[in-house]
Amino acid sequence: MIIKASQRGGGQNLAVHLMRTDENEHVELHELRGFTSDNLKGAFKESEAISLGTKCRQFLFSVSFSPPEGEHVPVDAFERAIDKAEEKLGLEGQPRAIVFHEKEGRRHAHCVWSRIDPETMTARQMSFFKTKLTGLSRELYLEHGWKMPRGLIASGDRDVTNFTLAEWQQAKRLQQDPRWIKQIIGDCWARSDSKAAFERGLGEHALALSRGDRRGFVVVDHAGEVHSLSRCLGLKAKELSARLGDPATLGSVDGAKQSIAKRLAPSMQRHIHDANVSFQKHKAKLDLARADLVQRQRDERLQLAARQKREFESETRERAARLPTGLRGFWHKITGKYQEVRRQNEAEAERSRNRQAGERQSLVERQMDQRRALQTQIKELRSNQATKLRELRREVGRFLTFTRTHARNVESKRTLSAPLKLQR
């Protein structure tokens, strides 16, 4: 599993985020341990209230557990992974909440611990938590026999097309996958050996190398969006400067935006708009199918939960009826038969819970397979859109190069003709 973690405050905002059903197709509050409240907001409010008696401001520790795509991981496997993380982090016995999310046919878990020890009124130290969790992540990949990502085998081989939350939000504004722009910039970097070659490569895709306000080297696309070159390539500023020189020699971001806007003809802007409109029409149909599927799946889960509740209550009444009361019950306790019946009831109740957990897991896996089939169509649409946008970027790049070259030629002719006019 890929494990990501952070210390944080803002418990109410975190509770809202974890229970959002607009960004997640299925949300389940699986466990609340060590809290008196039965909901996430109330639980985190308890932790915040206790933290006020300390100097700790980041009183929560949030960890996400994401299995590889396409894998069916049962709930007990998630629980074992969470317990191992708890032990490695020194959070044993601390109040915790576990939430499951499902989205795009994938399931992952979030576990949030309170760092405040109520007995000592101090916060548990989270030293080297990234190193500890990276080691646990490797263990889980080996334990389950999953193919380990390159970044876990060697930290220097991380996939640079992974993206941050800010990059994802930026991509949503542009209606494109954030990996596309990173891949294009990465290809241009790999095929170039100098600043001039890199700029030519970017220009072919309607991208311009510029000087950022705070981030050194940045790339500006035809829509005016700014991308950090260091983040896109996964390189440090020193490595970039070794090939590109001093960023102060480059033009500003505003200058690049104005230049692109001035040279981008209305016809080319219309082509870009038409491509996005076509994509949105096809995407709307798949979004409608996704919403219908998700609603049907939610209804199925509610029906299963209601049926299991009725069955468990009925079985509980049957088991309770086996325990005699009054004088007969007293006699059964003396003879030991009462304890025998009680052990039998407890064993049956455990089998019933396990059976119902298996039913829930089977339903979840079947629904995830349904969702993955639909996600395959969505991925195909996105891939086709990516191909079209890359081709369109090249067209825009060629157009911008042509207009820039044409403008230089016109200016050169004017310069040459100026003295001739004076001689006449």
C-alpha cells in the first residue's frame, strides 16, 4: 500500500473532507475508538478540547492507505496495516477514527489518531514518521505479493508524473489530466541538452520557459497557466540552473502571457474551445452513467445493511431465549450449563458477524468490478482527449513559432529598408 501521512490541526475541516460524498462515491465511517461521540466531527472536537490543555497545535495525525489499482483488499487487511502503523508510530491505545473511501473503482482507507495522551497531557512525538511508514509500505507490498512501485524500491526513481493537490486543482480548471503537462515537459527535457534546445522543444507544444516570481524556472502554457519546472521534472533548482543558466535572464511570466495572447489567433482559440466542448459532451454521458451506477450501488448497500440488521437482531433474540431465567437460570449457573450456553451463543454471534462481513466484502468487490468497467471507458475518453490536446498543442506551437518568425522577418525588412528610403 502507498502510505501518506501528516500532522495537522483543523479537526472540523478534516472531518468534513473525510465525509464528503461529492468527491467520493462511497464513504464509510468504519471505526471510532476512544471517543464518546458517535460521529467524526464530535470525535475531533473532543481531541481539540483536550489539546487546549497543551501547547500542541497539530493534535491530529492523519494517514492514508492506498492499495494498488485493481486489487481487492478486505477490511481486515486494512485493519492489520493500520495496527502495524500504529505500533511503528508509537500511537498504541490512542483514540482513532477509520474512514473508507471508494472512487473510480478503487478503495482506500484513512486513519486519524489523536496525538494527545490524556493521562500525561502531552503530545506523542512523531519523529521520522515518513521513514517508518515507507518501510511499512514496502513490507505490505512484499506481504501481499504486489508489484512494488519504483519509488519504493529506490527513492530516486519516483514517478515525476505524480501530482500534488495544487496541481490537481489547476488541472481541473484546465479540464485536463495533470500528468499530461508533466509528461510533455519531461519529454522535452530528456530530448534537449541545452537551454536553446529545451526552449525549442517547449515551443513545439505551445509552452514557454519563463522566470517565476518565487519558484525560479516556470513554464507558461497557451492558456496562461504557470507550472513549476522543478516540480514537473522532480529536479532541484541547482540541477536546472546547470543546464538553463540564471533564471534572471529569462522573460517574466506576465510578458509570456501577453506575448501568447497577442499572437494566438481567434481561429486557433476556437479550435481549442471546440476540442474542449466535444470532450465535455462525451464526458457528460459517462458522468450520467457513473452517477446512476453509484446511486444504485448505494441503494444496494443500504438494503444489505437493513437486512443484516434484521437478521442479527432476530438471531440475538433466539440466542437470548436459550438462557433460562429465575430459579432455573440460577440452577444452570450452579451446574455450569449457563456458561456453556453463553459460550455457544458468543461463538454463533461471532460466526454471524464474520458471515455478514463476508457478504459486505463480496458486495463491495462486485460493485468495484462494475465501477472499474465504466472507468475503463472514462480512461479511454481521457486518453483520446489527451492525444487530441497534444496534437492541438503542437499545432498551436507551430502557429506561435510561425507568427514569431514572421514578425522578426517583417521587422528585419523594415530595418533594411529604412536607410534606403533616406537615400532617396
